[in-house]
Amino acid sequence: MTSSPVSVYDHYRASESDHTDGIYRVVGADDEAVTLLRVGDPDGRRVNTGELIRVTHDELDGFEEAENPDRKPSVAGALASAPKTAYWSVLSFAEEVTAHPLPSAAAFALVLTGYLGDGAVPLPDTALSVLSFVGVLGLAYVGGGRMSRLRRT
């Protein structure tokens, strides 16, 4: 049962109503009726139905207040998905690097020269740092799929 005035973006659940069970968002209200958009299923998960209903204020008594199904992801959910995300990121990077062996090898050679070249290559430390940086950027460019996108255009 509604206890406060209805405002746009309020959320209600069809409880004692003949309407489809789920969560509805108020998308319009005037003195006579309220327009509701179904945005959640009975379990509170977000749905995109496009289903609009218009109910009188008396009919809205058959609805109860509900939470917005557009909840933001939790920190715990993000942490739980981090290993899966890391796995797919590494896999994608490896596929891109192996798909473009010459640019990858050149970038990797720059990184190695920058890090290990102190005794092998007579360059100042600044130059070696620049080589490492350029090599890392090259690997990021290739591994990030930029080379594949260039070929598609």
C-alpha cells in the first residue's frame, strides 16, 4: 500500500494486483492516474519489456514499494569476477601478440634491450628507459588489438 505521494522514478511491486508480477517504475503521474513501466522480474532482476500500464491512484494500493532493480554492482561482485576478467584479458593479449609476430617481436626486443642492455648496448640510461617505454607501448598496442582493428578498416 502506498503511504506517500507518488513521484516519477519511484518503484513498486505488483502485490495484490491483476497486473504482471514484477517491479514497476513510475514514469508519469497526474491527478487521475499513474503510468508505470515494468523494469524488473518477480525476483528483482532487471528486464527490458517496454510494458507500460496506467493505474488509478486507488489501484496503486494493490502495489507495494520496491527497490530499484538497477542496483550498481557491489565491490564483492567486482572482486569475485576479477580472476575471470584477468584470465580473459591475458588470453586475449596472448592471441593478439601471436597473431602479429613481427611487431610483437620488435616491441619485445625493445623492452629487452631497455632492461638488459645496460652492459650489452652502449647507450645512456635515459635512452634505455625510452627504449623500454616504447617497447611496452608497442606491446600494449599490439596486444590490445589495435593491429587487428587496422586490418579490418
